[in-house]
Amino acid sequence: MNTNKKTLRKKPIIIAGPCAAESEEQIEIAIREGKQRKIDFLRVNLWKPRTKPGFDGLGKEGIPLLVKVAKADINPALEVITPEHAKMVMDAVLPMLRKDGRLLLWIGSRNQNHLIQREIARIASKDQRVYLLVKNQPWVSEEHWEGIIGHVLSGGIRKVNLINCHRGFMPNGHNPLGLRNVPDFAMAMKIKEKTKVPILFDPSHTGGIVENVLKMAQEAAQYPFDGIIVEVHHNPKGALTDAKQQLTWKQFDKLLKPNLN
Ligand code: PEP
Ligand code: MN
């Protein structure tokens, strides 16, 4: 990460963990690995938007896993697709957070109904320990992306609790690396400048395969992003979703410190 004066935060925000929560064992390992590395938030994702029917997350059955994470003194992060998800998660997790604990909810790329975005933001804004992260929409449009930030702010979320995220745009034409989603770093920096909201980069959903995830992280390091969100799994080959792009924890270490052997 480039830590020149344009970063809005002193310390980069690091979010890592599996694409989706799958089992208690997987989350126990993730808690251990995540704590060792002092990451800011652990991905414990319960609801997955899917292109085709398939494993779409543990849903509310997975809420005890969020509680386990909060009790282990590591901050959980997950996508909420509906306002009901946001409320359900906040009701279960907030009373269990340890001192200085935080909860991060995010609005995914495919969730482009502004009424839902605003309502999720309204619910999240009720507790200052809740951070809201928004990912850019799948198609290329600076105006739409800026609009998402506008919608969630109009829902009452404070800027200090808001984080933006660039996860690339659906490929359309030039894509020599065969990326899953193509980043537009210049646009991301423009949005950051205009909105003054910290912005993370997502090398996982841009890269799509491990080799490209590492390349994307390296490329993004030339820009003043305020952190990253990365998919990491103890056994990527056995993952139920996004198996090709999830890093092992060792690969994640290398992504953070490319000079490690
Ligand atoms: C995710 O981070 O799990 C995800 C589905 O990403 P996106 O919404 O960017 O596709
Ligand atoms: Mn994923």
C-alpha cells in the first residue's frame, strides 16, 4: 500500500478471510490465523449473491459463527443483502463485541437498489461500532459509484463509519490478463478525492485466480488505497465458493510483504 499523504488513514485497513463461512472448523482456523496477523476484520460471510443456484451461504444458521468470532476478540465482517440481515446481525453481534470491538457490514457489488442501500445504511448508523463498506457496482460508471456513496450518506451513516471499496468492473473488451473484473485505478482515486471516503482495494474479485490476485495487489500498491479486502482460506481447493481466487494464509503473508520468502 502506498502510504503517501493521500491516504486518508494513518494505518491501512486489512480485511481478510474466506469468501464464505462454511463450517465451525474453518472459522476456528480463520480466527487463529487472523488473530496471529492482527488483521482489522475477519470475513465471516453468511449471504452470497450467486449467478446460478448453488451454495449461497449458511444464512442465519451461521450467526453463531459471527458470535464466536466476536467473542474471540476479532472483528467480524460480512455482506448484508437486505436490511433484515443488517438488523439480525447487529442484534446478535453487538452485545457480544469485546471492548473496542467493531462490526463491519458491506453492501456488495450486485446490490444496486438504492432504497435497500439507504435502509441498510440507516440501520448501520444506529450504532457507532458498526462500519459500513460499499463496493462499486459491476458496470463502469463513475456517476453511479459516486451515487452509491450519496445514497448511503443520505441513510444517515457518518463518513467516519463509511469505507469505499474498488472491486473492478465487469470486463468489456481489453483484458489481456483475463481478469475477473477490471480495475480502473484512476476512477477509484477520483472517487476518493471527490467523496473524501477511505477506499480499499479488492485484489480477489479483480484477479479471479491466485496469480492475478497477487498481480492486482502489487499494481494497486502504487496507488494510495487505504487498505485491502482479500479472500483467504486454509484449504482453497476445498472451498465451496471462489476456490480459484482464495489465497492460503501463507500467500496472504506474501501479498502483504512481497519480499518474504
Ligand atoms: C465478496 O466480497 O464476497 C463479493 C461477492 O464481492 P463483490 O460484491 O465485489 O462481487
Ligand atoms: Mn468471493
